[in-house]
Amino acid sequence: MPFIASAQDDKLCEHLISFASKSKVGIPLKVKLINDWANLSKTCEHNEAEEGKEFCNYLIKNTSTEFMNINLSRVLSCSVNDFNLGSVHLNKISGEFSVFERPSLNQDIILNINFSIGDDVTKDFIEIKAEIEPVE
């Protein structure tokens, strides 16, 4: 059974908050971690933004290539209170959600998380977009 760190112990949370905190009005930041299970490799897209490159460097070195479900669990644990998939193994799941008012993050920043795991056509991915909520 692979080890899943709690949100309190996981440095991913610190890096996610740091990344999201650097978003600016009208300039969202986005990274996309992609696992290529067939080649046992992973890549990270960052739209050439320096903040994205920095976060991608962390993600490449500190996330699982084999178990994207663990990566998703870690991101979700950082994004919402008391979330833990525990010993649940996800064979196939996709979706998207937005997180508002995350502790330790400016209340105007929204985290949009889009993911797909186990699809036969699409490589497993987690996309994280941080943007400042538009003022109405």
C-alpha cells in the first residue's frame, strides 16, 4: 500500500499555495501534470510562466508517476478541509471543481482543478488553474 501523506505533512500544499498566491488579476496561472503510464514518465505544462515552471519542477520531482490517484488525493487534501481518499483506489474518474476561500490563500483566489484518471484515450492528468475572482 503506497504511503499517502496528510495535508499537514505534505510539502505539496505549501508549493500549491505559493503557486496560487502569485496569480494576478486578469493573469491566471495554470499547470498540468500528465502521466504517461505506457512510457513510465510524466510531463508538466506551464504556459511558459515562471511561477508555473517553478511549480512544475516541484511536481515532477515530488509526485507519483505510477499512481495519479495518489497525486489527486494529495491535491484535494491541500484544496479542501478534511479530504482523504484513504485506501480507496480509483480505477477511472474524471471531473472538475473550484475551491473558494482556501485557508492560507487570498480569499479572492479561486483554484480550478480539472482531472482525468484511467481513461483509455486520454493520458492521466491533473490541471490546476489559479485565478483572482473577477469583481462584479
